[in-house]
Amino acid sequence: MGWNPTPGNPSLLKELNQFLILDALRRYGSLSRSDLARITGLTPPTVGVIVKGLLEEGYLVEQASLPGSGVGRRPVPLALNPQAGIAVGVNVSPTKVLILAVNLLGQIQARRSFAIAAGASAEDVLEQVIGNVREMLAELRPRRVFGVGVGLHGPVDHQRGLLRFAPHLGWRNVPVADLLGAALPGPVVVDNGVRCMAQGELWFGAARGIENLVCVAVGTGIGAAIVLDGRLYRGADGIAGEIGHVTVDVEGPRCDCGNYGCLETLASGPAIARQAARRLKQGVPSLLVDWGLDPDSLAAADVARAALAGDELSRQVFAEAGMYLGIAIANLAKTLNPSRILIGGGVAQAGDLLLEPLRRTLAQRTEGLLPGEVPVEPIQLGADAGAIGAACLVLERFFRGDTVPQILDFIER
Ligand SMILES: [Zn+2]
């Protein structure tokens, strides 16, 4: 009996059982059939039938059996087959595109990146993505393609594969899944980049085994991804997690969104640079002045560098940004009760400069309500998290039996 879910075949139970087995192997790496039965709660005969199908299709491999101590059949460890195929993960940030080819184990098999030219249209950038992915696949010659996952900045309609708005690129209503799907193999899955980051951390990074999680990306903008009971929560319109536009100071500066005192106006990279510039112009002494930097062209990275060198003005700016993040995250923690907070994005590279005041504020504002401090940790996958996670979204759809990978024959072999 082969494993080949066909559309319209109501084999939901079988799909669920396959998911349990594939997901257990992802989490544990290598398991015998009896381990799988114990962990998934499936009967040994059910495990046997599903494993046989997955082995025949090449999704699993049997590893060399461990030396047994007694007589009888030794358990044969099973694992996901790293040669089974490739999922492509694409991350489109405001300034560049990263493309990774990832196998079933989350291992990166190839990488490409390019800068987004100022004023480039979405169509131009997606054409470049298509060219790069096709070249990458032609070089790798994978057995099959599980699909292409795309993380985008700004609100995304995940169901329709549509980018609603990319604030820093000025793109609106781009049918990304349709445009890429017409030219690339396998299903195309589109989501917000922070959600992709969270999915990557959940499967292969700092959030492995965690069911309830908030992942916050602090960069040019600020966004959050919410994971509830092990799955991404998107909300009714797909905009859940727009933490950059929650109010943290009712008297605060006006935001691009029209409101006042949004988190993004007080803790994003541009906000950090702006706060430092404002103090410099007030004549506050600083290393930034000693270094001859122009207040009007400061970057958050300059402020971080000065803070690390002991500059008081810069440390103060990061302490404030961390405090505002702590206020917003405390509100989220009290609303959602996550067991961990992960912080990623460019500004998060400042590390404890940002995380210490954040943790302090979070602890102060949740004390007495939550039983303990919610751990706040940096992400593990770094700048690759979004693209790896976009690939994981594709793999998850395959694991759940929602999509069928495409055997590559359109590319010359
Ligand atoms: Zn706003």
C-alpha cells in the first residue's frame, strides 16, 4: 500500500496518524517502530503500515540497528530521509531577499541572497526570486520539491497568499502565491516574516518543544508572532501580533499609522536612532559626538556600538527602548500566558543592552499575576530564522497531508 493522499480522499485519520509519525521523527531525530507507537499512542500495526508506506515513498530511511544485548530482533531506528527532497524558504525583508533550500531535517542545502534595489516593484523582485530558485534547484537536483514558503514584512493574507501591504517597500495587494506558483514547483505558502521566524524557531531553534510562545522581531519595524498550543495564531484577518502598533505611551510621538505613542515610535531601530539624535541636539555629551557622527544620519547600530563602549547617552536610549518593549510584552504575556518570549530582528543583536531592561520591566509588570518570570531569550537561528521558518511552513503542510510534493521533471536533468 503506497502513501499518496489524493484530493477528495477523506483519509483524515490516516493523514493525522502520518502527521504524528513524521512530527515525532522531526522532534526526536531517530526512533524505532516501538518508540513511535509509544510516543504517538498509535498501535504497533498502524505504525507498521504507515512506516512501510513512508519508507517506500523515500520519506524515511532505516538506520543501522544498534547492537542489541539479547536475542531476538534488534529495533531498527527510523529517521526522516535527508535526501527526500527540498523545501524552499524565502524571506523578503525591507532591504534584501534571502533564499534557502532546506531538507526534511531543516538542514540548509543551498543559499542565495540579493539586495532589493530602491524603488523596485514587487513584480521585479519576485521575478528575481523565481530566477534564483530555478537556478538553485537546477544545481541541487533534488528528488522532489515540497514547495516554496515566503516570509514578507507587513500584513499578509495567508489563506489567499496575498501581501496586503509592505510599509517599507510601498507594495500593496501583491498576489505573491499566484505569481510564484505559476513559475515554481510545488505549493507556495505565504506568511508574515515574523510568523515564519517563529515557525523556524519552533521546529529547529530556541522554541523546540514549546507550545505557547510569543516571538517578537525588533528591527526597522516591530512585529510579533503568537504560537498557541503549538500552532501559529493568525487572527480573523491575519494581522494578529501587530505589536508595533500597540500604544505604550498615550502622550507619545505620532506614528505612521496615525495613532500616538505606538511601540514602533519608541523602540524600533529608527526610533532608537531618533532618540539618540534628539539628545545629541540638546547638547548631551556622548561618544557619538566624539566619533564625529552626524545626529541626522545615525543608525541604531551606531548607538549600540557606543552603548557597548560605555556611552551613557546610548545606554539610556537602549534602556528606554527595552522598557517600552517590556511594557508591550507584559501586556501580551498577561493576555496570552506564553511560557517563553523570543526576541529576534536587527535591533535584538544589541543583546542584553535591550534584553536586560526588557526583562526588568516585564518582571515588574507581571509580578504577582504570573507564577514566575517568563523567560526572554534571543532567537537561535539568527538572520536565517525567517527563511528557514518559511520552508518549515511548507514542510508542515506536507506533514499534515495538506499538500503533495512535486517530483522535479520540468528542470533539465
Ligand atoms: Zn502605529
